[in-house]
Amino acid sequence: MSNLELHQIDNFPQELLEISIEKLYTLFPGPTLLHLQGKRAEPVFVSVLLHGNEGTGLHVIQRLLKKYQHSVLPRSVSIFFGNTQAARYGKRVLGNQFDYNRVWPGTVEPNVQETIVMQKIVNEMERRNVFASIDIHNNTGLNPHFACINKLENCFLHLAALFGHTVVYFLTPKGVQSMAFSKLCPAVTLECGKSDSPSGTVHALDYVDAVLHMQYISKDPISPQDIKLFHTVARVHVPADVTFSFTDQNANILFKRELYKMNFSEIPADTCFGIVHSNNNARLFAFNDNDEELGEKLFYINNQQIKLTKPMMPAMLTLDEAIIRQDCFCYLMERLPHPEIPYAN
Ligand SMILES: [Zn+2]
């Protein structure tokens, strides 16, 4: 897309409160940052629609703005409406764009229009002394609602555990919003289940409202019963030269359909992920945080079956073949011991 510019506004058209995700581009044709004043000046930053097909964030903002239509917000809020052009077509990202959640400062992408826009937002929010950052997402598999963090500090753990006990700590992929904001303030990515799920909207709305009411975010150690912390060990990809399917017997890898039910459950070593056909080269890639490829350490092939070498907890497993190609097949996680982080780190 040519001439991608960040638009900043401090009021919004009434149509915003009801508009559909597909029509949002008619109000905000490009990336738009809306600043609203509240009783406490330091704003909460909320980003929505970094992925155009993940609608919960917009629904949360619409409900939040309606709730405070005739009263003052407890705290200022700055809302970023991300990829409204992809949202127009119900897509995560369009073919001529970079993924809006891979282009924030710290990204490995080249200097492109998207990275410049995101850098401007971070600069602006730093100038406004941002209080906390919340990036709202959906996913396609059967996953619980959970928050992700990129720093193991007490205030991050508290902010994440307020959304739910399950918290995921990750350092890749690079260039995600929450990682960029973790340099400025406690920051979370919320995974709110499927895009059309009303419970995801209610949960995330209650959460954003609660954060807006917080006077401060605790730096005290968090108690073990309040958090179950996981760490991503690897992102699993299907190599570009390998075909795959959940139904087509002729694909190089025929994945097991039941896999999608295994998100956030520990599965034992030797669990079969799929059957390998025809292509001698059929295999899975697994990248750790340093982008080292661990496919052969985490999977082995025996009797045409791709199996796990050790117990693991998958997340974000999906049956959506486009997402698997664009993003990844799944993440593999391990439970982290309870973090013992002293006060005020
Ligand atoms: Zn997303």
C-alpha cells in the first residue's frame, strides 16, 4: 500500500460505536490512533485489529466507548485501530502488506512503511507516559483465554494474571506490539479465543475496564495460586516445499485432525502428529527463540508417522490451513517454575 500514514485524532465519529469490522475502513482508511482523556492522565494503550480478521478488540472498544459515553473515563486511553484494510476483506493481513504484529520496534523486518508507523506510535505513547499496554487478539483453535508477556517482572505477571491464570511468556516472534511496549510499561497480549465468541468480548472488556481503574500495578511478588506460567520452546512450521492437509491423503503430511483439541494439555512423548506420504523430504521445522531449527530434536519419523520426542504442551494448534502457512502450525510450550522475583525489580 502506498503512503501509509498514522492518523491521530482526539474525538471519534458516532458511527464508530456500531460500525462493522468490514466497514471500519470507511471511517479509518489507514492506521488510526485515538486519544481520549480520563481522570488519570497517564494513558492505557489498547491496540485492536493488528490482525484484520480478529474482531474482539473492536467489539471491546465499541462497548467501552458506549459505557463511558456520558461520563469521564477513569484513566486516559489511547486506542490504535490497526489494519482496517485487511479487516475490510476479513483477512489477517493483505498480500501487499507486512503483518501488523511483526513490525513494531525490535522487528526483524526491513524499514518499511508499517515499521515507521509503529515506531511513531511507540514514540507518541512514550511521550504521553503510557501506564500499561493491552493488545487484543483472537485465534482459531480451541484455546483458553490467556495473556502473553515478554518480560518476567512482577508488574507484568500481575497485569497478565488479572486476565486469567494461564500466562504465556515468549521472546519470539520478534516485532510484536507487546514486546515493543514492554520497554515502556507493563504490557500484555490478550488471546481471547475465537473472533466471533461473545465470551471473549465480555472477558476482555471487563479486563480493560479493570486496568483503567487501577491506580498502580503491583510490583510485589505474585502468589503461586494466581498464575500458571508457560514458556514457548518452539514455533512449529511446515516447510514451504512440503504440502499438508487434514483431509487430503495425497498431501506430503496428513495431520491428525484431533490435534486441535490438545491445546494447553500436556501430551506425552511419541504422540503422533501426522502421517508422512510420498515426499522423502517431509518434515516439520521448529524454531526456538534464537531462531535455531530444532525440528529433528523435537520430532522424529518412525513408520511414516511424525512423532514428538518428549512431552510438550501445544498451543494455537489450528485446522486453518491458511493460518498455518501465514503464521505457524503451533507453538510448543513447557511449564515454567513459579517465578521468585524480588520486590521492585
Ligand atoms: Zn492476532
